[in-house]
Amino acid sequence: MSVTYISSRELNQNITKAKRDAYQGPVFIKSRNKITHVLLTEEAYRIITGGRKSMLDALSPPDGESFDLTTERVNIHMRPVEF
């Protein structure tokens, strides 16, 4: 795994190279000699975060199956406030 450092100006001039470099390892982006961002591949990000699922991933059906969700209408009645 190689680590790459580029300036934000270099990133703006050649984003394709930065994305290609991210396959070899993290790309640290510097602005005014300070690291401000890190570019990673999606796979590297999943490894770092422990492969945790997002809420959307956790609630979605397995294997992209689709289903119809039917619910009953809820009637909410307001009551006067008691002090």
C-alpha cells in the first residue's frame, strides 16, 4: 500500500490521477501545507469502518427483493391541553 500526498490544486487539475492513485492507497490532499481531506476507495472505506451497514442498507430487503408495504391509516385526534 502506497500513500500519496497531493495539493488541492493538483487534485483540481487531475482528479482522474488522484482516483487512480487511491486504488494503491490513501491519497492525502493538502491545502496550505495542511492535510484537509483523504481520498479512499469505497472498499478501503468499508474496511476502515468495519463494514458497518448504513441504516438504508440494514432496512433494505436482502438481494434487492422488492415488496409492497401496506399500512393502516392512523387517525390522530387532538385533545385540549390541561394545565
